[in-house]
Amino acid sequence: MSLGTSPTPLSPRAARLAAELEAWGRRTITLAEIWPLFARADPASATRPTRRADLAATIAALATAGVVTASRNLDRTAEPPLPARLTMPQPTATMPAAALALAVPWRPDLAWAATARLTVGQVGVLQVVNTWLRDRGKDQDVVPLRERSLELFGYEKRLDTLLNTALFGPGRLTLTMLRTFRSRPPLPVRRIGDGPILLVVENADTFDSLRRTLAATSSGVGHIAWGAGAAFEASVLSTAELPHVRDVAYFGDLDTDGLRIPASAALSATAENLPTVRPAHGLYRLLLDHGTPQAGQVTVETERAAALASWLGEPAATAAVEDLLLRGLRLPQEAVSARLLAAAIDSWIADLR
């Protein structure tokens, strides 16, 4: 986009795809990887005969706005041709975003967007909210977060990923503005003692093994909970219903989601003045010592790998996990079996006492 050109605000579809692309883990994305993102950005396209043409037009709009660079290598298996891959600009490239933000007639509640330092995807997200405020401004209905997210973005988990970004905060987006709230799904908990520690376990089988092991020994764990994967990002707020809990330790898979989930939950807990969510260090060390790395994961760029691994806190564990992520490997927590838990109990239970 040239500096002398007045940019056109992105269409809602293009804005949603821009946000999906910015959330992608790599700067380069293939056509095969674009299709599921486009399906999330525009769910109605799945049944339209013009789906391919719609994607071509959306990519062209994003390329014009400077959001992506399309490869010259084209997929010609159908009409119209589509670029074989897209490349995202460096994260520091803010000029297209600034120009797009200035071109939008913002509602008073979003006037700050015209001068804020934003990415193109963030401008797109705010455009969607801007249109919703214009069209639904008189409605007073207050609905749960994922219902509002589905209404706004066609994807029920989009707002979950945005809550801890710069778009939300004093003077910016708020749940009140969006007339929504974070429901508190129940956290499946079993009481196994009188201690102040709540141990949260990502997967059901390891939860069961740890429940049985801890019930037969002395520890500071008073409650053990099944995190149910990504559900813990929301159910962490239910720890407020456990008044005797003073410490929340988490144990999950060593992969992208297994690290992102507790890090996100930790931010939510801190924001609500709940006990800090921290790693169950002994269990993670046991997994690193005895687990066999599995392939099949999408490789993670260096900066993101470092950020994800940093949640573990301990330098040795952080370095080892960062290396796994960079190589597209993972360690499932089920490698810490009931037999291993019992045999090596002295090696992992110290930080749970």
C-alpha cells in the first residue's frame, strides 16, 4: 500500500481472516493450511459454490492492505488460481495497520483505535466490534463469552484468545462493552487430603494415576482436579470456590497447547486475585527424564518456543522443552505412568509438600 493511497477498510471477512493469520504460529502459511483458517473466518463459505473465488478475493484484499505477500507460484487445480503460500510481514511492520485504522469511522467507544499501535489483524478485530456496536447498540442482552464470540467472529473461541492481548484493558475493549461475561465452568475436583495445594492434571488417565498415588501417601495436596485440556483456561476461575486452596500446581503435556493452557490460566487467575497457577516442577522433571519424544507437531518459531517454555521457570526444563518445540516434538504426560509415579515418588513429590 503506497503512502499516497487512501486505504479501504477491510471487509468483515477479510478482517477475520487477517486475525486468524496473525494468530498463526509461523510467518509462512501454505494454501492447505489457509483453508481451515478461512473456514473459521467465514463459516458460511463452506457451503457456497463461490468458496474458492471468495478466498481469492479475500487474499487479494489482504495483499493490497499489506497484510500478506502472495507467492507467484499458483495452485491451478481449479479456478480461480490461488497462491500456493502466503507470507506475513515482520511483526514490527505497523504502517499498513496505522493507515487502515485511520480510514475507519470509529464509534466513540473505539476512538482510541485510530492512534493506537496495532497490527492489521487487531484493526480487523476492532472493525468487527465497531460494526456490531453500530448495529446492536440498543440491545441490552448480556450473554456468555463464547456465545458473543461466535456472534461476532463466527468462531466461539476467538474472544478467549484476545482477552489477554493489548486490545483489552482500561480505556480499550472490556467485557462490559461487549455485553458479555466469562462463565465459570465447573472444575472436576476430588478431595484427597487437608493440604493447601490444588494439583491440576491436563488429561484424565494421568489424573486418575496421580489421584490414586497421592491418596496413598502424605503430601500437601488437598485437592486434585482434571483440567480437561483447554477447558482449564476458563474453569481456573472455579478455584475461587475452594476456599482452603492456597497454591495451584499444574501438570500437562509438554507441547504447544500443554504449555499455552496453564500460562493463559495463570494470567486469568492473577487478574481475579486467585492463587497463582505454577508448574508442578517435580512431575515435569519426571516427564522430561522418562518420556520418549513424539513427532508430528507443527514446529514453532524460536521466539514463540521460548515464550511457551518460559512458563516452566526452571532453566534446564525450559531449555529442553524449547528444543522439543523447535524440532516439532512433544512429550505426552501419560509417560508418567502409575508405575513410574510409585517407583520414583521421592523424585517428584517434594514441591507438592
